Amino acid sequence: MQFWILVPWLVFALAAGTKFWRLTTAFRRKPLGTSSSTETFREALEQTWQRDQGRS
């Protein structure tokens, strides 16, 4: 079988996993039991989004 056909799928999986990891960084910064303001959380998500937009 020609395994080189799987290379694009591996690249796609790696890119999707990296994107998911970066987007969920804001969720992982604080433990779930800690209460934080919605505004602070929104700002963190916006900063992550802006960083991702700059690299695309």
C-alpha cells in the first residue's frame, strides 16, 4: 500500500489538533472551580483569536 497517501491526513490532523489546543488554552488557564468574571474570560478568548488570525 502507498503510505504516502496518508501524509496529507496526518498533516491535517496535526494542524487541527494544534488549533484545538490553542483555542482551549483559555479554558485551561484557570481551574473549573474558580469563579472569574465573564469579561476577563471573553478578553482572553479574543486575544487567543487575534493571535490565531495573525498567524493564518
